[in-house]
Amino acid sequence: MPEPQSHPLYVATRRLVSALDRLENNLKQVSVSMDRDVHQEQQMVYFERENASLKQERENLNAAIAQLQYQYNDLHKVASTIYGKLDDSIRRLSLIIEE
């Protein structure tokens, strides 16, 4: 009588169980991989939104800087005009005092 472990039905059953174990492990790996892909996709969407938000903020800051630069230039012109007038007034007063 053949050994029970060498019986064709036992060998086939053992191979089938082994194949099912491999399939289950592969399925787990695929599931983990899919979960990781979904998580990475969510992160990518978040990063894209954050990047767009930061770009918009940079544009806003650049616009504010440009406006401040324009205002600074205007103030510089006004200050130069005032300085010129004060310098002229001092020169006139000096002439008056000298006479």
C-alpha cells in the first residue's frame, strides 16, 4: 500500500493548497500595492493643490512688491523735490542774511 503522503490525491491537494497560498500572498501584495498607489495619488493631488496655492501666493507677493516699489519711487521723487526746495530756500535765506 502506498504511503499516504505519496498518494496522488494527497500530492494534488498539497500542490493546490500551496498554489492557493501563493495566490493569497500575491493578492495581499497587490492589495498593499494598490493601497500605496492610492495613498501616493492622494498625496500627489494634495501637493499639486499646495503648489498651486503657493504659486498664487507668490504672484500676490510679487504684485505687492511691485506696488510698494512704485510707491517708493513716488516717495523718492517727492522727497527729492522737497529736498531741492529746502536747499533752494536755505540758499536764498543765506543770501538775504549776507546782505
